[in-house]
Amino acid sequence: MAVPQTTNHNDISSVLSTLASRQTNRPKSKPLSGPKRAAILMLALGEQYGGKIWAMLDDDEVRELSVHMSTLGTVEPEVVEDLMLEFVSRMSASGALMGNFDATERLLQQYLPAERVTGIMDEIRGPAGRNMWEKLSNVQEEVLANYLKNEYPQTIAVVLSKLKPEHAARVLAILPEDIALDVVGRMLRMEAVQKEVIERVEQTLRTEFMSNLSQTRRRDAHEVMAEIFNNFDRQTETRFITSLEEENRESAERIKALMFTFDDLIKLDAGSAQTLMRNIDKDKLGIALKSANEEVRSFFLGNMSSRAGKMLMDDMAAMGPVRLRDVDEAQALLVNLAKDLAARGEITLTKNRADDELVY
């Protein structure tokens, strides 16, 4: 539907009437949060109509809006139309929108200074967190310690005093011993840090550390592809891997090494395995184990009581033949559940247990 270029009362009424009639003939879309609605609207307004709005936003508003724009993904045309109706826009809503980092950066570059755009994009591409200290808490301790060891001990003390204790402990343990002891002493003697000092440290971290970190944290294409392959059914995964091995064996091997599969669940420690099984429907677990090899079955049964294990085996026997597609779906459900639990810190996932082995 093309929106008329001449804007007058009749044109707007016609557009609204058309959109309203469409809206009444379809189910209501899922409610969106305010920032997401704003992000969709700004993408819809595009370069021609959004400039004046961008110029009126402060840095925090631009940053928050950019975060939501860059993670929108595909926005269905119906959602765009609903927002156009609400905000009385002149833009056509005939197509979907794709919100991602590149589209967001290109749009911001039209209206904001290059340095400001770079800072905003570096920050939202970097570790997750609402402020600098939350972001630092999501930076791997080895990476943070490697950066801090070149800073003044007083600066390190200020930074570590703002981190969560468990993260600060891991960073201190990695720092050279003489630096770490100096930092501990300074933290013990530290009084209230002036706001201006904190702001200077934040600015330094933002420009010297986070900006460089965001450049090095761009996701490897093999990591992205491994996640995609994780969501294939078994036949599709085998087909793609086989074809890729013929064309580029090195890439195929890298992808397989990065994939976390159902069979990798046997590398869970006992506590993590039991947490996983407490959160999964036992019927789904039975279906997932129907085509599992003996090692995988033994692992799950070994983390159950003998009574629960016998009941599970009886249930599996009573199921009879199960479609392979259902088995794939049940196994994918367990893998995704494990990833969700790991993201919440309730279990630990690993592809290689070597680092966790005990040495006597």
C-alpha cells in the first residue's frame, strides 16, 4: 500500500481508515515495550524523516534506542502497520523491517557525528550491561586482568572496588602477585572515591578498553554457523555437514567442534545433570533417549535413583516406535534447556572436561 505523498487531512484519514480496517480483521499483535515500539518506529521513519528526532535525543536515549534497534530482528508488516496507525505516519507499511547492528549504525551515521556513533555502537556491541560496571562484570577475567595489569595500582583498586566480589577475586588471582598485593593494600586504605574520579575511570575504560574489546568480540562466522547447525534436525545437519566436508573440511571440523549437541550433555557434572532433569518433562526425556547410545543412556540413568531409572525405562518400552522427528525435537529441547539454565548460572556447560579434572 503506497501512502499518498501529498499530506492533508483527507490523505491522513484515508491512510488511517485503510489501516484501521486491516487491523480489525486480524488478531491483536503481542504488546511491545515502549523502547521496542520506538525502535520500530525509528527504523520505519528511516533516514528522510527520522533526522530531526535523532537530533533531539540525548546520549542515553540514543544508546537505549540503538540497543533495541540492533536486536529487533525481523519485524512483521502487521506490527509496523499497527505502529503507523498509532503514530499517524506517512510511511508505507507494506514490507517487513530488519533491525541489526549494521542497519542501526548506517542510520545513526546520517545524523550523528562519527565519533559519537562509534562510541555508541562499540558500547552496545560489547558485553551486556546497563552501565560500565555491569559490562565489566561480564568481561572474561583473563581479558580484564590483562588490561588492568598495565594500569596504575590505584586505578585497578578503583575498578575492582566497583565489581562484584566474586569477579574481582578472579581478576586479582590472575594479576601478577606484586601488583595484586599492592592493589589489595590500596583497596583496604581506600576511602570514598569522588564522583569525578569514577567518571574519569569510566571514560577511560569506555574509550581505551571497551571500544577495543568490541572490535575483538565480533562473532566468528563459524560460531554463528555452529548455532544454526545446532537447530537443524538430524537429517539436515548430516546433509549440510557432509556437503561442507567435501567442499571445506577445515570449516566443517571447526563447526562440529563448536556445536553443543545432545551427546555433549554427558559432560555435565552430577549436580548440573540432576538440575537439568528436574526441569525437564520425564516424557520428553524418555523420547530423547529412545535413539541415544548406551553411554548417553547410562549417564542419565546413573544420575537418577534406581526406582526413577526403572520407571523411565518402563515408560520408554511402553512408548513403542517413536518418530525420529519427535526424538530430534526432544533432544533439541534438552539442549536448549541446558543452555538456558547455564545462562542463568544454574548449571555449567562445557565441551571439554579436561580443565575440570582433579589433579592429585
